[in-house]
Amino acid sequence: MASSVASYYMRMHEWRKAEYYIDKAIVSRPEVAESYYWKAIIVLMGYGDTEKASRSIDNGIQFSDDQYMLEHRLAIDLRLRRFQESLDLLEQFPDFLNYFYYKGIAYWFMGQQDQAKTYLDSARMDFESHIQTAPFNIANYGRLGVAYAGLEMNEEAIQTAKKAIEIGQINKNALSAPESHIWLAYIYSMAGEKEKAIDEIELILSIPYYLTSWELKFNPFYDSLRDNPRFQELLEKYSE
């Protein structure tokens, strides 16, 4: 119950209340590792507190199997530009479900395109298979689209992300619909479609969701947009 209340306040950008309720969730059920991830997201998105976010993930690792928290560790570390650390961590878990995706995107962020394409092509094959077995999983479409974009298959990338938006509308879920637009923003940014990427960001910022100016500052998917005046205006307008 407390975690659901925290989720509501996150969407409303009431971060102190969100943190209060996620802390209650952790105290009442400290064995639930996912709560530590949401704690990390709250302090990162709400306050830009990178150290506290990392500590929360570390606390959650002791309550979960490596595979589950590894996904969350990588999600935080990539935002903090710990690309080499992410690559080193992945070497310890070669059987990790999204191994190729995270290796590929870490190399892509580092500007090492040849290595990135090798791993992203393997990720492409993985996610093309995943969407056949889980056709309503938005993250699978989003990651497939990112893999296509990293392989410079931009038309396929954009169409895949738009398919995720269709699924988000079908699901009629307050979280899945904005998430699909996030993936499209990533892909437009990777493909050099800066104005379209900013259109998606502006849309998401206008509705209740977790996206904040801190996320725009941290997330390397938005690096190609940083010198764009519209992007700078959004940072100023939505500054937490």
C-alpha cells in the first residue's frame, strides 16, 4: 500500500511525500528489493542526489537475486555515466537476460561504435524474439528500437517505438503510455531528430509522470539535445 502511495506522489512530483511513503514500505517489508530501486529513483529524479540513489540500490542488492537488482544497478549507473563500471559489472554476469543490450548501449554512450554495433545486433535478435513471446511488453519494443537506432536502422527504430505507443494506449495504463513516449524520445535523439525528440519530452513533462529536469540533466540519451534552445528552455521551465 505504501509503495502505491509513493508511486502516486512520484507522478505528482511531490518528492518529499513520495520518499516518506517509500521509506515506510521499506521499513514494513525490508525484504522487497524493488522498493530500494524506487527509493533510488525518487532521490535521483526529485533531488538529483546521486550518492543516495547509489546507496539505495546497494541496500536492495542484499535482498534480491543478482539478476533482478543488476537491471536496476545498470539503470542508475548509466544515468551517472559509469559506463566502464557498467561494462565491468556485466562481465560478471554473462547470462544476464539483457547482457547484449546494456553492453551495446554502454559502448554507444562511450562513442565506441564498432563495439556497440556488435552487441546491439545481438540485442536486436534477442528482442525481436522477445516481442513474439511477450507482444504487450513496452520495454521490449523500446529496447529493440534503441538497438535499431544504434545500428543506424532509424526507420525501423522509429516504427518500433511507435508500436510501443500503440501498446501503451491499448494497455490504458497511467505509466505505460508515458513510458512508450520516453522510448520514442530516446530513439529520435539517437537518430538525430532533435526537434521530434523534444516534442516527445515536452509531451511527457505536461502529464503526471516521473520525468524531471534532473532526469533530463543526467540521462545520456539526451546528450545530443543539450545545445538546443528548446531543450534548455524545458530544463529551466521544469527545474525542480
